[in-house]
Amino acid sequence: MPVKGRIHSYESCGTVDGPGIRYIVFFQGCLMRCMYCHNRDTWDTHGGTEVSVDDLMKELVTYRHFMNASGGGVTASGGEAILQAEFVRDWFRACKKEGINTCLDTNGFVRRYEPVIDELLDVTDLVMLDIKEMNDDIHQKLVGVSNHRTLDFARYLAKRNKRTWLRYVVVPGWSDDDQSVHMLGEFTKDMANIEKIELLPYHELGKHKWIAMGEEYGLEGVNPPSKEIMDRVKGILEGYGHKVMY
């Protein structure tokens, strides 16, 4: 019986989650607890709506012209898409049969390297990997879990030479210090599979979701990083030979 997926929502013409115009599916469920999460309502693994691969394909193929003309495709995001690796694998396989580019947007929190992970990566054209913070003590406070699994996944992608874009959220007072950024540069400097690093400035756009759910927003009072901060972080990472953008 075909595996079904559980999704939160989708965006038919996204332009910031991978190259070109993309059909983005936000999968339900996440095991990280990022204090700045702007999709707080995706955490519950039992929430969302059940869908089949056929359900997704019927909708997205109507956007094929826009995706192909722009060098775009589909992106599995979240929440955390890799928690539903079997379904995403099946969906990506269907996309590849239609000649549609595939992108996996993930935090890399892989608990077990079962065959399905390789099968998923085999039909993934691009991985966008979020590394939240290199200092594990800070990571655990900011994200709620250790960064060990994410870093292991980054190493695994490098071993497979899987095309990867790295994403790093710059949060003042949490991930913008020189030491943390140098640690990221050292960790990734020999990973030839990383095409670029995207710096994402922290924002409060998801704060209203926390409030609506009756929860306290943990980064109250933290302002978005200034251009000077972003340029400093960018300069450090460029010193390790990376292409860096924000």
C-alpha cells in the first residue's frame, strides 16, 4: 500500500527555497525546538493533512511550465521533511519521472541511516541544510537538542558529494559571535559539495504563531541583525573559501 504523507501546507510559486520558481510542500512534524521558529504550528507530528503522492502530483504538474522556465522545481520543507523520508522519496521519484527538479530543505536531524535515506538522496538534486549553531552548548539552548546529528549528516552529504547549499540563521547574541562563525568555517572548509552558504537574518515573522498558541516567545527583545553584523559574518566565512550570500 502506498505510503501517505502528512503536510502542513504548500506554496505554489515560492522563490526563496531553492533555485527558480518552486512548488514547496511544508511537511508536518519537527523534533527541533528552535526559539525563533517561524513555523511553530508544524511541530506536532500528528497534525496537518494526510495526502498521497498522486494528490501532490495532480496539483504541482499544473505549474510545471513556470518551474521549468525558471530553472525551478519542487522543495520538501517543513517542519522537517526527512521525518517522512519514505513519502518524500516516493514523491521525488514521481517528480523525477516527470523531469522535475527536486530539493530537500532539512535540518539534518537524522536518527537512523536506514536505506531509505540513501534512496531519498538518490532522487534529490539539491540539499539545503540548516546548521543552527556550531557550539553545541549554545545549540542545545537555542534549538533544544544537540547538533551532533546535523553535523554527522553534513559529513555524510560531503562523503556522498551531494550538491548542498548551507543555511545559517544569524541571531544576535546567539549565533553571530566570531567564535561560532569560525567554527562553522573550519567545519565546512574542505566540503567541496557545498556550493554556497546562505546567511538568513533572524526575524520575528513567526512570533504571532507562538502567541496564538498561548506560548511564550523566547527571543522577545532580540532585534534582527544589522548590515554590519551580516557583513562581518559573511567576511569570516568567505575567508574559508566559501561563496556566501544574504
